[in-house]
Amino acid sequence: MSLDPFCKREETRGTVFYETKHFMLLYDIRPVVRGHMLFVSKRHVEDVLELTQEEVADMHAAFRIVIPKTLDIYCPEDRSYDLTSQIGRYSGRTIPHLHFHLLPRFKSDGYQGSAASTIFEDLALNKTHFTARQIAAEVKLLRKEFGYSLQH
Ligand SMILES: [Zn+2]
């Protein structure tokens, strides 16, 4: 069985900007809103229910660090966000490796407060509103904000 993209170091190193013991934060390669990022478990699991208690505690600690800082960066006034995960073959997931999408939501995000399902429809249609250069700039910004540097 071939490795999925989240299990391949060479696929994640371009967009990773923060890590905890059990999770890594990646900027989405097809962001639907500015600041769209992914919490990805380092261990290959498909379902949140497969996480150990230690991994759940680590995930929650990552939420508490990353979410407020992300809102400070992308929507300091509106402070809204969507946190979603698609689990199981009928959920609409694309990569069968546990990840949570974090989407900063703000008044001018282009979705006027619609549910994430609308946003993910755009994702399925491959509508991306950002260029590779813009994405690289966001990764650079987030690495700076989170004090992250690649180890090698
Ligand atoms: Zn995997």
C-alpha cells in the first residue's frame, strides 16, 4: 500500500509551520479562505476515535495554541472559525488520514456566513482563490508567527 500524502515527509515539508508531539500544522495546498490550515496527526489513523488519550490531550493543546493565534492573524475583529473533519468513506474525505480543517471565518471571507459545506463544495470543484505564490507567502508568515524552522 502506498503512503498517503500526510505520511510522506517530502509532501508536508513545504507547508508545515508548527508541530506538537503528535500533530503537525500544514497550510492547505488548495485554501478556500485565507488562513485555511490542517491539523494532521503524525501517526497514521483514519478516525479521531483511534487517538489515544495522550494524543487527544496533545491535539487539544494544539487547538489552544494555534486557533487563537490564527484568529489574531487572520480575523482579529470577527474571531470566527470552522473546525471540521471528514471521517469515513461516505463523508466526502479526500485523504484517509485524520486531519481537521481550520478555516478562519470573517465578514468579508466571500461566503457571507454560509456553512462549511458550501465552502467544501468549492473545494471539490477545485475552485481555489489563491496562487502558489500567495500560499508560499502565508506559509512564510505562519512560520515566522509560530517561530518554526525546518530542522533539515
Ligand atoms: Zn497516513
